[in-house]
Amino acid sequence: MARNSDQGADQIEELERELQNKSLLLANLEVMIEDYRREKSRLLAEFTSLREKLLDMTPREGESEEESEVGED
């Protein structure tokens, strides 16, 4: 009977260690996901800004290059 009790205690300890490890992995993943979201947001803002600058520098349909440059002054 003592052997079964020791085996049960060992299994409980093993499950507790596994639970702690999975909890740590989950916490690390949550940090990584938050970092990813921040970086994605930063890159999207940078991309949008660059695209707007490009559109401002590109002549629009039916507009000559001189006409598009006049609006920049």
C-alpha cells in the first residue's frame, strides 16, 4: 500500500511540474504575442506613412508632373 502511495505522490509531483512548465510556456507565449502585436502595429504605421509619402510624390491621373509639384510648395 505504501508503494502505491509513493507512486501516487510521484505522479502528483510530476503533474505539478508539468503544469508549472506549461504555465511558464503560456506566459512566455503571451509576452511574445504582445511583442508581435506592438511590432506589427509599428510596422503598419510606418508602412502607411511611407505609402502616403509615395502617393504625395506620384502624379495623379490626368495631372502633369509640374502640376503635382506645385501643390508641394
